[in-house]
Amino acid sequence: MANSRSELGTIIRGVARDPLGLSGLIIVGMIVLSALLASWITPYDPVAINIKDRMQGPSLTHLLGTDQLGRDTFSRVIMGGQVALKVALPAVFGAMAIGLTLGMLAGYGPKWLDNFLILIFDTIRSFPTVMFALAVVALVGPSLQTVVFVVMATSIPTYGRVARTQTLTLRNSEFILAERSMGASMARILGVHMLPNIIGVLAVLAAMDIPTVIALEAGLSFLGLGVKPPTPSWGALLKDGYALIRQTPWLVVGGGLPIIFATLGFTFLGESLRDVIDPKLRKNR
Amino acid sequence: MTETLLEIDNLSVVYETSRGDLKALRDITFDIRRGEIVGIVGESGCGKSTLISSILRLTAPNMRFRNGEVRFKGDNLLMASNRQMRDLRGSDISIVFQDPMQTHNPVISIGQQMVDIQHRSSASVREKRARAAKMLGFVGIPDPEARLNQFPHEFSGGMRQRIAIAMALMSEPDLLIADEPTTALDATLEVQIIERLQELQREMHCAILFISHHLGVIAELCDRVVVMYAGAVVESGDVREIFHNPKHPYTRRLIECDPGHFKERARVLPTIPGEVPDLADLPGGCIFRDRCDRAMPRCASDVPPLETLKEGHRAACWLNHEEVPA
Amino acid sequence: MLKYAVKRFALAALILFVAVTAMFLMIRAVPGDPVQIMLGPRATPELQAALTAKLALDQPIWKQLLIFYGNMLQGDLGIDVFSERPVTEIVFQQLPHTLQLIFAAILWSALLGIGLGAYAAAHPNTLIDRFAAALSVSFVAAPAFVVALLSLLVFAVQLKWFPAIGVGEGLGDKLYHLVLPAFAIGLSWVGYIARLVRASMLEVMGENHIRTARAFGLSENRIVMVYALRIAILPVVTVIGVGIGFLLSAAVFAEIVFARPGLGKLVIDSITTRNYPIVMGSVLVSTALFVVSTAIADLVNAWLDPRARDSV
């Protein structure tokens, strides 16, 4: 069994050597760091209302200006990063865990289970994502948990199908056949042997998925159907900015740019990870 | 005296790589006359592919012509424009490639492809299709008119190779290049294809440059043969003369190691020991020296020239100079 | 080909069937009395009873399901509680606006994307190729609705080059109003399609059958445009089919941002008024649209690539 810690080190070094991967690492690192330290580094309280300072443009005291309730935009942007990750990370890891399990079951288990799970995957995928999210929100009401749930549910098929394909491929490989002939149980085979091989591919998927998830949360918040105010989400910033777009355009910029940065960062990271983990795909870059 | 169709004259070709120049072809000289079948024998890496690319001028970006000429009907092809080369390809010079499974476009019907390659003709599409069907019939494809609408994956490997031959001969070329056309097929198919090729050649009188490492086929099909090793011609001449009386150690070893040659059962199959030299880092002297069982001191220092020993029989080996002291 | 078409549409029908069932069960799974939720606190008992009967909520679940399927197959998606008009009518009235937007976005992004990708493949590793590659990655990164908002801010509000809201009257004006929204939702696709086509073309151009085509003296034009592109484009066809689903989602945002009528606006408005029949109807129609478009994409793929006809 490969030493996973040194393998992780090799992967990270490989990513860092690629300029695109390095920028991705830096951007993601910055976002994660600011999200972790958000409560300490925001210059103002992100939810503190201060009517007399409302709708001011960017200045030295308020780097990105203030919104219609006098809240400091910059602070809200930083806190928004924390909110974004609070939604994205559980959703993605949850989807990955569930998708991985279902996918391995589909690939390794009996044919009827496979057919059934594929049908489920394809059905979920046949709903246009936002429409599905809107339908759920309509029924259950907007909240952070709803967003996490919806985002997770729509992502499961992605991981599921990839895990299934990998499992199917590995199923007939020699070392798996050897294990089976020695009587290893399905749980052992799946957990100890298949898993490490599949995780790499899924990690790449996750990195590429996080931006989608962040965008979905922001989108729902923008529509007023995501996290509830006054929680600062990048999408909520966009919502406030849009409502008064002529008077407070900086809100739109403040909400939009972080999303673009986050998306770029995670996408670069994901692409670089993919090139490192599977050099075969490199030729089509 | 039949006129010369293709003359390769001192052709030297290299590939520019980060490790330096890969000297893929060095002073290659031989010729093909009209209606003649010339075979090229050699193992992988001997330069056959580079030779074909040079004749057709379908070159890789890092290929460089360092020396020599490729004369077709008297004109040096290396000096020809892209337009002129394009006019030759598929009309005066045709080629059948080695791998029948990948040689046709998978999403266009066979009929359409055979019509496309007649793009120089001013005949109507119907006439072109009729001609295509006729050619398919010549190579032994049953029910050709119907099969024109089918796609490559609906044909077996052997049939695809026949289609490739049909396509190559459709324009009645002066020269057909056959690059190991039967290597990817099993023995029975090989026999059928070779026989068909012989029939067609007798009818059309085209010259054939037949590349193979299957000595039996070469002996059966070709009039003359050129033996290549690691980018150089080591022996050439009449096919019967070469096989009965090889004048180069490499040729001799090839014949001895050929399975078709064995007169008695052997417990251990004979091989030629050693490996093909690195083309970017050539040893001095004779190219075959390292693997030759009769190498002399002179072989390490001087490159033996390709010289005519008898009428039409040439070889590049110092052993043929035995009587002359170094 | 026909056999494949039948099989493919059968699969689409199956998926749609499962999706509709899932949708139906989701609605019924919500805690609380749907009638009360829909009508709100102002509901009189008579109104509640009437609606309960209309939605057949007093019947056992499986019967409701059957009634639902029956209605659906007849094109009846229910009645809008507030306007008393059939949901089908309301939804299909808004659908064309969304379709126009999606179509415009696909058209420009596919054309530009294929052109860029083919050009990059024909001139690999030049400055333009690398520049286009960097641009592609960046474009793919920005989510559609963020691009929509930013382009609204820059091109409509600040620069005033394009109108900020509405659909416009008359063909020319309508096209003028389409530019920004179609640009916004198509932008990420240009990059994606360009990279796909480039990778695909490079792979195809390296294959042996292209060498054969050259060996027979076919013109480079014909080789690239017909022999290579026909194969290289196949992944794009599938991608566009899947893209319709993505574009539907993006169109929702574009309609809100640019205040355009369409399915998106309909759904959002209906959510706020808790008008469930409309929400469900819209979701069902958009899902059906997506399922059909992927099926059509697969059919086009099979038409272009005969090798695909043997698999479903």
C-alpha cells in the first residue's frame, strides 16, 4: 500500500510546480485563511447597521464602500467567504461521500442495483440544477440548511457516476481478483483496495465542483432564496447591489469579484491536480 | 531497357531533436524501374517509414533533408512545390498503409471516401461511384455496389486492407508503395492479398515498392530487394541472387533466422544478438559492426561503401575486400 | 438509425417518468397541509374544500399519482389557483422567451467556440493559441449570473451601450435587447467549447486516417473541414445537449437580472407567492425540455457517427 502521506506531499509539490496550479493554491489558500480568520480580520462588524454612513462609495475608511444600511462592504465580503465555504465544503464532501458509496455499490454490486442506481443518477441529472433547487426551496423554505441539502443532492450523480466507472474498471483488475480469491469481503475490497484508487479522481472533481457549488449558493442568495439576511453572503451583496445598481454599484463589484476569484482559484487548482494525478490526460491540455 | 521511375540518390534525412540530430537515413541509394517490384527488408528502426515520408513528402515538422535527391520521372521531388506534390499523391504515387483498422475515416462511408480520392477527375459522381464499385470488385469484395454505403467498422481487417489496395490502385498509379500491408493480418489472409496484388500488378503494370520483414513474401513477390539496417542500405540486388548468395552479414543472418528457412527443428530459435544502435549517437565505422560475427578491426574505423560486386548486386561490407589489405 | 432513435426516446420517456414521479412525491412529502400552504391564512373552508377536491388530495396516494399521470399525458398540469387559468397555458406562454434566449446563447457561443477551437488546433502553441487558452479558462470560471450582473453594470448602466431591462418590440429591438443577456450566459460556453474542439481536433488530426487522406492528395481544406471536423465536433454536440440544462439554469438568472419575461421570472414570482402548481409545472416543463434536448443531441451524434448507433 502506498504511503499516503508522502504521496500527498508529491501531489502538492507537483501542483506547486505548475504556474497555474500554484496560483490556484495561493488563491484558495487566501480564501480559506480569510474565511477561518474572518471574525478577527473584518475591520467592521459585518451586520452592524449604521444608517448615517449608508451608501457611501469606496474610501479609505470603507474600502469597498457601504450598503443601504450602512454596513461595511469589505467586511461583508470577507465574512461572505466564510459563508460560501460553510455551504460549499459540507455540501461537496457530503455529496462526495454519498456519491462515492453509491457509485462503488453500483459498480461492484449486482446488475439490478447498478441499473437502479444509474436510473436514479440520470433522473437527478435530468433536472436543470437551478430549477430543481428552486423547487426544493419553494417547498421547504429558504435557509442555509436547505441550500446545503439542495447543492449536495444535485452533485451526488457527478461523483456517483465517476466512482462507478472507476469501480467497474478496477473490478476486473488483477489485484482485485487476487483479493477475491483469498476470500476478502466486499466491504474490505471496496474500502481498502478500491477506495484509494478512486479518491484521487474524485478529489479533482471536488476541486472543480466547489466553484459550481459556491455559485449556486450565491445565486440562490441573490434571488433571496438562499441564506437568510442579515447573514452576509456574496450573493446577498449582489442582491443589495442590484436593487440599487445606480446608486451603489460597488456592491455588485464587491459581491461579484470574490466569486470570480474563488472560481478561478479552485478551477486552476482542480486542473493542475488532474494533470498531476493522471498524466495521461495531460496531452489534451 | 525499361526506364527508371524512381531514383533515390544519396538521400540523407535527419530528425532534429533535443538530443541532437537523429540520422534516420544516410546516403540511401537505389532505384525502381517501371513495372518493377522492389522490396525493402529491414527490422524496426531501419528507416522505412522515413523513406516513405520522404518520397511522398508527408514530413514531420522536425524532419530535415540534409543531402541527396528523390527523382521521380526525372524530377527531384524534394524541390517540388506543395501543390505539385499534392498532384502526385494518390494519382502517380499511391500508398497502402500497414494498419487497416485505422486507415479509413470512421464516420464517412467507404463509397464517399472512394469518390473523394477521385477529386481530380471531372467525371460525374455516379461515374465515380461506378468506378469505385468496379475496383472493389477487382479486389474481391462481394456485392460492391451495396457495400459502398457502408462504413469501415462494418468490414473485417482483411477486407479493409483490400479496400485500401483498391483505393490505391484506382488512379492507376505509376508507383504503388505498400508499407507492410500484410503485417497486421493472419497468414491465410496474407496469401490471398499477395496473390491479388500480383494479379493486379500484372494487369496494371505499376511499379511496387513493397516493404516487409517477411522474407518469404519478398522472395515470392519481388524482382529486386533492398536490405536496410539502421538507416543505411547494406545490400541490394536481384531477389534470387541476394537470397542464395548474400554478401552482407546482416542479410545472411536475416535469412538464417527467418522461420521459413529452417530445414530442421531447432530447440532454440536463432536471433541476431545485440540491439539496433542509437541513431543520435552513431558508432564510427560500419553500422552493423557491434552485432556482426565476422567483424574485423577495419570495420570499427571505416564506413564500408555500397559497391557493385556483380551485375546489379551491391553490398556494403569490408569482407568483400578481403583480398585487398587495409 | 431508426432503431437507435426508438431506443433513445424510450429511455428519455423512462427518465421523464421517474422524474415526474419524484417531483410528485417531493410535493406530497412536504409537511403540512398543501392546501393551507397554498391558500395562506386567508382561506375560507369552502375554498379549501374546493381546492382539496380539485387536487384530489382526499384520495389515497397511488390514486393521486395515477390521476396526475393521466392529467399530464393529456397536457393538463393543473390550474393556477389565483388566475384560474390552466398551468400549461401560463407556462407555455412564457416558454418562448426563455427558448429565444437559450437559442441565441447557444448560437453565438457554439459558432465562436468552434471557430476559435478549430483555429487554435490548426495553429497549436502559437501566441494566439496560448492567449485563447488562458481566456477560455477564465471565461469558464465566471458563473453566468455574475457575468450577467457585471455586464449589466458596465455595459448598460455605466456605458449605456445596451438596454438594461425588457425584451423590446419588433425584431431589431428584440435582438438589441437579447445581446447582453445572451452574451452573459453564453460566455462561459465559448471557452468550454473552444477547448473541447481544440483538444478534439488535435487528437483527430494525429490519427492515421488523416494521414491516408493526405497521402491521396486531398486538399488541406477538405481534410480539416470535412474529414477532421466531422469527428472532432461529436463531443460538442453532446455537450450542447447537456448545455441546454445548464443554460436553462443560467437563463433564470439572466431573466431576473435583465427583467425579461420567461420561465425563470415565472418561477421566481411563483415561489414568492407560494403558487406551487406554477412552480411545479415550470420545473416539469423545463425538465422535459432538458431530457428531450439530450435525447436529440444523442440522436444527432448517432447520425454523424455511425459507430454510436450500436449503443444506447
